Amino acid sequence: MLNNIGLPGLLLIAVVVLVLFGRGKISSLMGEVGKGITAFKKGVKDGTEELEDQMAQDIKDVTPAEDKDKA
């Protein structure tokens, strides 16, 4: 049923939502959605950097002592 909405159906839904909520409410809602997406992306980036830092600290040098002297 939802596969056959098409462009006219989407436009009708958009008009109904605009009439029900008003332009100001939708604008503020979209602003909050944008802030949420930005915060999510920042959190993912910080988490990735934290994991990479932790992995870099956990790496141990297992080179034998006699091979270290050669370098």
C-alpha cells in the first residue's frame, strides 16, 4: 500500500502537515533534528578517536632485544 504513494501523495501529506503544525513549529522541529544529527555525528567521531587512541596504547613492541639493537 505504501509503495504507491508517489509524488502527488507526498505533496498532499506535506500540505496537511504544514496546515496542522504551522511553518514555525515545523521549522523549529527541523532545527532540533539537525542539532541531534550533528551531536550524533560528533559522538561517533569522538568514540572512534577514543577507540583508536586506546588501541594505539595497547600495542606492545614484541621485537626481540637483539633485533632492536640492529635498527
